[in-house]
Amino acid sequence: MINLFQPQVGQEELGAVAEVFDSHWLGHGPRTKAFEASFAEHIGVEAEQVIFINSGTAGLFLALESLDLAAGDEVVLPSCSFVAAANAIASTGARPVFCDVDARTLNPTAEDIERALTPRTKAVIVLHYGGCPGDVVRIARLCRERGIALVEDAACAPASRVDGKAVGSFGDLAMWSFDAMKVMVTGDGGMLYVRDPERAARARRLAYHGLAQASGFGYAKVSHRWWELDVPEIGRRVIGNDLTAAIGSVQLRRLPELVGRRREIVELYDRELADFDGVRTPPALPEGHESSYYFYWVQMHPEIRDEVASELYAAGIYTTFRYAPLHKVPAYHSEDQVLPESDRASGETLCLPLHPGLDDDDVRTVAAALRKAVEARHPDRG
């Protein structure tokens, strides 16, 4: 099977894990702090503003929790998002309000966001679809003008930038995911960025049981009884650890290499499908935008999309569509929500395999199989 995603880890990551084993300390410790500092430098912020946690989902929940939302509040997000974003909103008692997206980019525009705003809107979440930054500059400006918090779901965008500024640093909070299918992998893990220093300090406490200060010899003493705890509010335990942080530090160093290969694959797909009227390939990036190249998506007539996916699967090629519109899932479905571009995109779009483990022959095999499957059904439809 030619996989949709496949982690790229090897001897360097194994060596980093071995060093952790030799240190006899696998938990939250110096390697975690080093990874946080390196990632902060990578996105151009202070180390105190980033927190290494056990998943990107935990980052979304922490981000929404730190905004002190309540029943009656609303948070706007694109319908074509991963369900964790909506779940994080709902967990606070606030209401997710879905906006439409551009059917070609699957990212919302500032106008899409603005149409969904009401006097009850307290925050906006944007997803950088497939690692593409989207309209984040204008959306960030809109949120600042309205006094609304902006949360960036940058799960798939660790190398994405606009005019040199890192995606994730445009808003008030952001998260990245390092699970086994992402651009950078640590097995499971994520990073949370919080712009406001006080809110960042609180998020760090909430990520570790709500402790204002941990116990033990590694920390300044609460009293002469160093085992005592200072717990001003209730939290959870969603921190990262030195084992996964060691892997993450290697992956961060390798990020240019990993993203560079992803870019080569995207460019090869573009060439292989350039003269094919049966599918539409991703639109070109706007000037100044840099992608992490997480998805390569094609679009075709909705009557054949599912059949094409089934034929590719039978040929040993795994494809999918991400992300199913949340305004259609049972937990969040509402007859009042009409989002035509999200519906259009969800019926036409198919994500093809994209990871650095693919060689050029794999990419050509996928492109040829896609051509064959589309042409066999409706060669006159694009």
C-alpha cells in the first residue's frame, strides 16, 4: 500500500532516544525545556510562551480553557476542520459557530469569518489547511479590530510562513501537532503558543495539575518540606516528556529536509497532472506564502470522487478526504447552517499520498492510477 502519511524517523532519532535512556530520566525535564526553546526560536517567540504537551488536541483544549469562555459565548471556526477544535469549544460550554471556506483552498477568508461573527463571538479558530497559511493576515487584523481572540490551529503547518513570519504567531494562541502522521513527529505530542505572558504561565500550570510550583529538589522549595504542593486551581496532566522531546528536537533540526522533499513531491504531482482536465490540482500559493506541504488535494466531479477513491484503494493507493464538514456531523448538525462551499469541497476533494518516504516512481504511479480511474468514468468532466 502506498500510504497517505508515513513518519520519517531513523538512526538520529534512535540515538536521541538512547541518550534519554542513558540519562535514567524519561519524564518532563531538561530535554523538554530544550525542545521548547528551540521551537520558540523557530517561530520567533520567547521560550516562556511555548509549552510542549502530549498532543495537539490537548493544546486546543488548553487554549480554549485559557480564554475563560462560558455558556452563551460563541467561537467561530471553519466547518472543514478537525473535530477536536469543535470539541474543545464545546467543552467550555461555549457554542461552535461554523463558517464557510473557499472551495479551492479549503481555508476561510476574512469575509467568511466576518459573516459568522455576532455580538456573542469571543474567539475565532482558523485551520491552515494542508499546511497552507490561508488568509491569516487579514483574519488576524479583523480579530484585533473586533477585540476577538484568534486561535491558530497550525497542527499541519510547522514550517509555514507569510512574508517570513511563522504561522501560529499571528494570533493570540496557537497549537501544532506532532502525532505519527504529521510533518514533524514525536509519536504523540504537540506545542502550544500563548502570546500573553500571564496567560502563558497559567496555561503551563493548567497543563500540570494546576500546580503553581511543583514539589521536589528540582524546584525552589515551597517550604522546608519540599514535597508540599501549591495548587491554586484545578488542572490536568497533559505535559510532554523528555523521551518525545528528544525525538522532536531531531525532527525540528530535520524540518527543512522533510519539507523540502514534500515540496519536490508536490511539484512532481503538479507536473504529472498539469495537462489533465479531469482533476483540479491545488491552487498556487499567494506571493510571500510558504507551505508545510501536508496535503496534496485534487478535486473532481462529485459523482465519481468516491468511486475513484475505491479504485485507487484496490490498486494499493490509500487516499482520503480531510476534513469532513463539522456542520454535517451528528454532534454539531443544524438545519440552519447552510455552507455551500464547504459542502462543495467535501464532495469533490481527495487527498493523495504525500510524505518524504515516497520516491518519484511512487508519485508517478499515483498520478497514473488517478488519471486512469477518472478517465474510465467521466473523461469529459473536470
